Amino acid sequence: MARVNENYLKLPGSYLFSEIARRVNQYKKENPDADIIRLGIGDVTQPLAPAVVEAMKKAVAEMGSPDTFRGYGPEQGYEFLIEQIIENDFRSRGVELAVDEVFISDGAKTDTANFQEIFGINNILAVSDPVYPVYVDSNVMAGRTGMVNDKGQFEKIVYLPCTEENGMKPPLPRTRVDMIYLCFPNNPTGMTISKEELKVWVDYARENRSVILFDAAYEAYIREEGVPHSIFEIEGAREVAVEFRSFSKTAGFTGTRCAYTIVPKEVKAYDSNDQAHSLNPMWLRRQTTKFNGVSYPVQAAAAATFTEEGKKQVREIIDYYMENARIIRKGLEEAGYKVFGGVNAPYIWLKTPGNMRSWDFFDKLMRQVHVVGTPGAGFGAHGEGYFRLTAFATRANTERAIERIRTRM
Ligand code: MLT
């Protein structure tokens, strides 16, 4: 008799964004004329930059010619892309990386979900609360989290509450933890931390021989000086951190799929005899076994974001979304909402009026003004009473959505 992986039975019924899509589709079915504006899932709306499209076309043409056709590429990614990443995203900020410390993949979601596989099953993990649900769900699937309680929290996860009182910055855990998920600029709150604050985490990890899994998917949205773009800007981070980056939100690749993960050779975890093992060759072993790399045209397209033209065009798209973020923040503040984020991130985190439960606010917003967002409770117990809007819609839809909220909510 085939048995299921019972860890899957501990998961919430559906993945947060699938649940939202289900509710919206149901509402659309019942109200086919409703003009719904989606500020829910963080999916981009602006087309790929022209330089990216040109590079992809050229690469596709190469694939169609016998002289330039390519079969399997290196599982870790093509060097032409890795070198551009190192030069533009890291060396320019004083961070040196070796070519074999960068692993190209099809998404930061994929990598943040899969990376836990190379850690022991008894590791204790810490996550911010609220949190991007992938970090939790992937560890539940692996069997690292124990049972869920009536607040929807897992008994073996250390939750780090991010509240208005602590400026939505996760406090250090009170008990020792082994794996720490941090995401800055943060999804869902849109908040950031300073270099000094991030250094406290790096020091904690060094003292406790923990590993920080640092998700920097929204790095391109940082506007303010002094906000770290990479955890490797912090002294000592190479010993204790892995970093996830993505072209999805940086260059509109949500449908194209390209991302990368940095695994420095110094970062280690320990076996049951306390022998240290470098995670870099373990991740390589994992990727070469389970992954065959990102397609050549997509990697060529990603590399085009680093040309002079590409950089300028991508920057314009990010500026466009950040102007949306400004419009959302301003509109909500004028309407009397308490608002967080949206300054160095494409997410705006608002407090629901009158402490309304966040799924109730979701329903009200969808039914009353046909605007879809993401209920804070979907990101964790401390997300209750909050709500997330994204800046990734078109300008027209962003303006219309805010106008509806201001005048009809
Ligand atoms: C979000 O809305 O939080 C993101 O779209 C999720 C993701 O990038 O997977």
C-alpha cells in the first residue's frame, strides 16, 4: 500500500496565493461584470525591457541554427551570466564572489523552498511573523516543524513577531535556532533593516553556528542610502549566510523565470560528529542531481539586463512601480489608513480599519470596491489585522484602485 508523506497533511488546505485566486475566480463567476483590480499577488504587469527581448530573440535564433545550437547547459548556469551578476550586483558594492559561488535557477521561490533539503531534519528554524509562506510550507513538507496549533503556528518553528512596536524588525530568538529565514526588503511588510541591525543577525549566527537564509528578491527597489542590498555587505556574513536573488521583480521575469542563489564556500553546517561541511558543494550536488539549469535564451535575456541599455530600461520599469507605491501610500494615508512599507519595496502594508480581521477586509474590499489584496493573516498570526497591496499593477489600475478605496470604503 502506498503511503502519503503525512507532513503534507499538516499544511494549510491551499497555498495562500492559490486560495486568493480561488476566491476571486468564484466571485468573478458569480459577478461576471465586476471590474476587478488585482493588487494581490506580487506579479508584474509591465512588459520585458526591449534589450531583454532582443537578447532572447537572438538566443532563440542561435538555438535554431546547427552552428550555434546548444544542448544541456551547465546546471549551475552559464558563466556569461554569472560574471555579469558578480560584476554588477556585487563587485559594485564591494562584495567579491567566485564564479562557483553563484547558482542560476528558475526562481527564488524554488530556491528558498528547496534549500532546506541540505539541512538536518532536527534543525530548529526561525521565521519572521508575518512571513512569505514558502519558507514555512517547504519545511512543513520536509517534516521539520511538528504539529500545528489553533493559531496556525507549528510547534517546532520559532516565530519572530514583527510588530508596530519593534518597527516590524524581527527580534533575535530567545532560544537557540539553527536556520534563520530573513527577507529584506521584506515581503509582506515592505520594511527594511539597516546594516547595523543586520550585523546583529550575522553575529548571532556566527556565535550559534546557525545559517541565515537571506531572501533579497526585492533588492532593486531599495531607494534609501544605508540600507544593505546584500547580506554580504556585512562583515562575517560569508561564514553564515546564503542569499537568494531574482530577476522576477527586478526585470519582470515572473513569467520568464530566472533567479540566482549565492552560496559562499565558507558557509557550513555540521554532522552528528560536529564535523563541519561546506554547503556550497552540497548545494552543487543537489542541483546537479535534481536540476538541469535554466534555458539558454532565458539566461541570455537575463544577461541583457546588465548592458547599458538594459540597465536603463529595467530601472525605468522599477521607477514606474515605485511611483505606484508612492501613489498607494499617499492615497491611503490621506484616507486615514496607517501604512508601512512602499518606500524601499513594492509592497504596502496597511492596518485594517477598526482592527477588522484581514480576511474580512479582503472580502469587503473585493465585494464593495472590486479591489483584491492579500490578507495579512495569510502571512502568519502577527499579520492578522493587516493587509498587503502591491505596486505591480498598471498606473491606471493603481490610480483607479486607490480612488475607489478613498471614496467608497
Ligand atoms: C508575493 O505576492 O508574495 C509574491 O508574488 C510571491 C512570489 O514571488 O512567489
